[in-house]
Amino acid sequence: MAEAKLINPYPKGLTEVEMRYCPGCTHGTAHRLVAEVLEELDIIDRTVAIATVGCSVYAYEYFNTDAVQAAHGRGPAVATGIKRVQPETVVFSYQGDGDLASIGMAEVVHAAARSENITIIFINNAVFGMTQGQMAPTTLLGQKTTTSPQGRTVEAAGYPIRICEMLATLPGASFLAREALTTPARIRSSKRSIRRAFETQLAGAGFALVELLSICPTWWRMDPLEAIRHVEEKMIDYYPLEVFRDRLAEEDEGGDTNA
Amino acid sequence: MREELFMAGLGGQGVNLAGQLIARAGMDIGLNVSWFPIYSPEVRGGYSTCTIVLTDGRVGSPTSEHPTSMILMDPTAVENFAAPLVRGGLMVVNSSLVPERPEGDFRVLMVPANDIAAEIGNERTVNMALIGAWAAGTGLMDVEDVAGSLRAMLPERHHRHMPDNENALKRGAEIGETARL
Amino acid sequence: MSQQRRKVFISGNEATAEGGIAGGCRHFFGYPITPQNKIPEYMAEELPKIGGVYLQAESEVAAINMVYGAASAGARVMTTSSSPGIALMQEGLSYCLGSELPCVLVNMVRGGPGLGNIGPAQSDYWLATRGCGHGDGRCITLTPYSVQELHDFTAGAFEIADRYRNPVMVLADAILASMMEPCELIPRRDLPAPDRPWAVGPHDPDQRERNIVNSLWVEFDVMEAVSQRLEERYRQAAEEITDWDEFGSDEPQVMICAYGISARICESAVMQANDELGIRTRLIRPKTVFPFPTEPIRSWAERVDAALVVELSMGQFVEDVRLAVEGRCPVDLLGRAGGNVPTVGDVVEKIREAALRAGVARV
């Protein structure tokens, strides 16, 4: 009888605490990708995770690293404080769209401007999940939420913010990519970008951010498959999937750094 | 002993630095001192004032209601700030800019500080002439002590101005001596 | 150590910054605001020379959260600001309290509310002793009254913060910030790294469990236990570090309570009242206002005929004095605001009035 081989073991970068996310939520996928990358790069014991405010507030229980829980939106500032004290520590901040693109916009922009040598995992599911489905800065036009019940309009709430494109105007941003946690191929691509974002930090190359288009079946009021289709058909249209900046690759090629 | 010195002048006349020098010189001769820049909302146009307390006891309040001496650098200073000077106090006035001698129940030293500085050939020594007159007029410190403190305060690159500064301090002190008679 | 101190003539801001360095601070995060800009400027100049880090944050909000991060990583860290900036830091400060992180803040208080002005004020007394963000936490609050004390208290604040795993605020004002006085500087030296087994950072997982810096306690009983632990620390701090100074008559008829710059003015007034008016007066000057020197104030209140509080606010500190006095004697208030400062004569007149009302002085 052939010996069974576990080809995809439970990642060492995660604890065994049961996650509190809703059924179908892609936070779990994002956590696992980050955890696998930490393990592959062998940096679990010198990484500090920053959990912010939102559905992922308990991230400090899930990542098998040292962790700090930050005030709403302040992950990049807290990461800066840690990194400036301990340059050898790998620091990443895990933030949702309310945390990063709304209340924490100043902190992420200035961390990028300083080219702070940190990594940010940015979960964009276009809605406030933890507070139960309100409009986010990334909510699409026409999208219904509990605070845009008729659908988001330009008149009432302006336009959704494209974080990667905005940060790409800053020379301090060294790695910027937008990925989607929808299909197996896109999830593999997401992992490549997450890995690159940590490699950028390990190389001391500066600020790295990966935006992950994610689903929120609960507050989108869709089943998970429908939610995935929504990302593929609507969100990617407004939020194109792209590596906007990869300074390490540019340096390898000796090319223009865009800076 | 307790001396409360009030100084006032236009921004750029170096009021604050001159006040710091006097306080520092006071510290160097073993007195307890404070220097406090006062906010003067009543006078517009970049006006500087400061109060220096020199005492062999507790400094206590670094502010002064009734200064025992004043150094007033321009007509606005005389007009706005002279009133609280104590009876019998010492008023050192820059007579190059304030031609009319203030009258009152106090001693006045008219020091042509800008003229002295011009004669020395160094415009930056205006304050030193006034400080020299004040030091001699109050008898609180010798101008040699003030010069020593100035040397300690100044960055090395400004030490080349020391002979001019010492000269202005002495010229001022000569005028100040007359107030002690 | 005292014989190694170098006497210099410097401003309160500079003495504060150098005090931070002497206290072991090598990480400073701040945002410019008058009247304390000389502190970040000093730190920007000096910290890089000694292997430290100065970083100008994008806001006070970011600054306090950088402090939070640096403290999480075990650093001796400080920030300084003035009233509106300290107000912006309240949430981050609450996180520091809740996560039990030692750090040092300096507030050079200016006039308010609102944008107010840049004149001296003591109107952040409640902000410091009652505020410090939301929730059941308090800031240990030190109140220096001279350039020397700004230096010494700031330096000492780091050890206090470490001892109680709690933020410490040095509460001063625009006059103390800008005035210059002689100051004997504590020599700079490399202090041993503080023992902080709870700090995050690289570690051997065989040597310790994961460290988590956190203030989220969903279960009520757990959260209450945190509050009780903090309260116990404050009780302990009250026993161990409550500090004050007294000056004046040993058999006073009038007690004056004032802290910081007001106490300086009151010192002069006490001398005048005793020497010139013949009203026996004693100044009780808190050097810590949280914990508050309740006992000495209460015990003098038993013996005096009247008490006078002098502060640069319409009446904040006076409430703590009244809580300490508990009706043992009448408590009068001389409060100025908006950048205005009472003169020595104003205080003396109030002493006379208080004494007259108490029947211990003739007109």
C-alpha cells in the first residue's frame, strides 16, 4: 500500500486557533497565503504582525508570530515605530479597506512616502464588515450597503479610491500590486505578490503593499460563488489587477525605477 | 539682593540675546537667574521683550510686575513699557534712537549705543554698549565678567568680534559709572 | 552623579529634550507645534549622533501610534507636543494605557480651547489627570516648576513608566518651555536595555511564547481584571512616588496650593505675604498631580484658616485640592486663562483677602 503524503500541510505561520470569519470569507485565504510565505522565507520568529481594527482585528490570534494590535487606521504608524526600533524585525500590517483607505489614509500614504521598510496586506472587499455592512471608500458606484441603501452615488459619496494607483505616484512605494482572491490561478498570483512584498522588505528596499480584492458574502448579501463572480465581473473592472511597482525587479534589470 | 531687569526693543535689535547674556553672566558670577521672553500682544511689529531675574535668593517668579531696572532700545519701548519701573530704578535708554530724556522718579542713563557701535565700526555691538552701561549702572557685575560669559556663549567663529564687543561694553560702562555717583 | 553634572544655561525645551536623552530615550516621534518646537529640533540634531532615531510624524495621531509601536518593541520612547496636539493623541495614549506600555509624553500647555493661542496655560490639567483617552486608565503626571525640574523629571519619567508599565506625562506650560535658567545636566550614558519580557521582536520560540501587545479584551471579566490591575498600580504609585514640595511659614494661617509656573509666582508671593504683610503663609507645591499629594494638603488644611489655589485655568486643579481638603478650610481660587498670568501682587492681594475673610488679618 502506497504511503500517503501530505502535500499541503498546515502552515507553521498560523496558529491552530479557530478563525472567526464568516463562511465563504476570503480573509482565511489571505491569512494562509501570508503564513505560507512567512514559513517559506523562514521569518516566522522574527516577524511582528500588526492586527488593525475591522474583521481581522483578531489576526494576532491567528498568525503564529509576535503581534501588536493597533488603533483603527494606525497600522502603518505602529509598524513604523517597531521598525525604527528593530530594523531586523520583519513587520507587516494587515488592514481592511475601512482601516487603510478611510480612517488610516494619512498613515499609509506617509509610510509609503517615507518608503518605510514595512509590508502591508490590504484587504479590499469594498465594505465595512465588522460594523455590519456600511459603505467603504472602496465601495463601487451603485453598490448597495447599509449606509448607501439606494446604491453608492457620486453626488452623495464621490468616487471609490484606487489605493495602488494613488500610492504609485509616490517614489517611496517600492512594491505595489493588486491581486484577487477568486480563482486558484489568481490566488497563486496573490501569493507571488505577497512573497515579493516580504522580499522587498527583507532586501531593505522600502515600502511594499499588496491589495487583495476579497469577497464579503455576508454584507454583499451574496453566496460565495456569486460574490466571486461579482469580483470578476465588476470589481476587477474598476480595480485592475496589476503589479504597479516592483523596485527589486527594476533594480535587477538596472532599469528606470520610476522614482 | 534681587534685580528684576526688563528689556524691550524691535525684533532684530537682539533684545533676547542681550538678555540671555546678562542672565548667563549672572549665573557665571554665582547668582540665581532666570530669563523669560514675554509675549507682547499689545505692541505689533515683531516686538521683543524679556525679563531677567538675578538674585542671591530664590528666583520665584520669573516675571516682573515692577522691574528694578530697564534697558529700552527704541522710542516704542519707552512709550509702552517704561511705566512699571520702580521708583529709584535704573532706566538705560538707547539715546541714538530716543533723543528725548525720559523724565520721572528714576535714574536714567542715556547711552548713544548706535553711535558707539558706529565709532567702533561694528553694528552688532549696539547691545554691548547698553549692557555695559547697565552693568556699571547697577554695579551688579563687571564688564570683564560679561565679556567672559559672552566668549563662553559665542561659537568659536564669532570670537573675532570679541575685541569690538569688549570695547563697546567698556564704552557703555564709562557712561554707566556716572549713574552710581 | 551630581558632581558629574555640567551646569549650563538653557531653555526649558532644551532641558526637556536633554532630559529625555539622559533618561535613556533614543527614539523620538513628534509633530511640530508651538511652543515646544525646540524639543523636536533638539532631538533631530542630537539623536542621530548617539545612534538614536528622530522621526517627524505626519500628525500627532501618527506620532503617538509610532510611540505605541516603538514601546511595543521595548524601546524607551517619547513624544512631546502642546495642548491641541496632545488632544489628538488621546486615542493612542489610551491604547498605550490599555496595552500597558511604558512611554513618556511632554505637554507644554498653551491657551485653549480650540486653536486658542500660544501663551502659557494650565488648562490641560483635566486632560492630563482625567483624560488620557477613553476608558479606565490614568496617566502618571509630573509637574515640574523650573528648567532644572523639566530636565530631571523628564529623565526620571522613563524609570517611572517602566516601573508601572504606564505612560507618564510631564505637564508644563509655554513659560517653562521658553524660559532659560541654569540647569545641571545629567550626564548622557548608555543605560542597560530595559528588561521587557513582554516586548515583541525576534526570538527563539523554544525560549518563550509569542508576545502579543493588545488592549482588546472582549470578555467582561478579563477586561475588568485589566482595569483592576491598572488601579492597583495607581494605588502603588500613590504610595511610592507621590511627590510635593513645601515652602514658607511653619505655622501658616493661609495655605497656597499651586503647581508648575503658578507655584513660581506663588513662591514670590509667599515671601511677600510672610515678610511684608505678616500673614503666615505656606506653599504646597505638587510635583506629581497623579498621584496627587492628598495627605499633605489635607493635613495642612486641618491647621490653616484658609486655602488659596492659583492656577492658569478657570478652575481644574482646584477640584483636586478641594477633594483633598474636604471642607476642612475654605478654598479660594485665583484662576487666570488665555495666556494671562497673575502677578505676584495679584496673588498677595488674594492672600490678604483670604486672610481677612478668615479673620486672621486686619485690613
